[in-house]
Amino acid sequence: MPMALKRDVFEARQREGNAKPVDLVHLGSQTQGDEALEAEVLSMFKTQSQIYMKMMLNSCDVTNRIRAAHSLKGAARGIGAFELADRAGEVESPRHGGYGEVEAELKRVIDYIEQLG
């Protein structure tokens, strides 16, 4: 499915209130349906995403916060956590703040991943 169509479907699900925190169809296409690989990718995402979040919240260096936000955005897009990626993209700037929304969405994504397994 082309990326633009995936995004349209995701946005429609959001408007209808039935969007999942992780687009499992997208994840499946990234892993070619390999369930063991999906589980491994999600496990790595949980670990790495929490590291990125801590860097965003605790780093005194603006550059490190921006890099952490950018890394989280890419990792989230990779697994199909598009809402999280959008929130991370919003704080991917020199200003400090707005991390509460990222943190809340990350918690929602991790809770969803944990209920899958």
C-alpha cells in the first residue's frame, strides 16, 4: 500500500476514534509478516524509545534533545506508531517543552505493545 494511502487510512481511523497506537499492518509489511521479527522489533522499540524519551527530558544540551526527538520519530514511524512520530516531530526543534504529549503518547504505545504479547 502506498505511503500516502496508508496515511489517509490512518487519519480516517483517528477521526473515527478507532486508531490503534501502532499500525500492525504497517509493521507487518516492514517485517514481511514474520511474527518473531515483529516481536523482536517491538521489544527493541520499547527499550530504545524509553532511552530517547529520557534523553529528551533530561539532557541540558539542545542538540541532544533534538537528536533524541528525531530518533524517536524515525523509530516510531518504522513500527507504525504514526501519532507518536508526529508528537516527536513537533518537539524536534530548539525550543524546550511539549514533551508531556510525547511522553503520554509513548506510554499509550508501550501499553498497547505490552497487551499484544
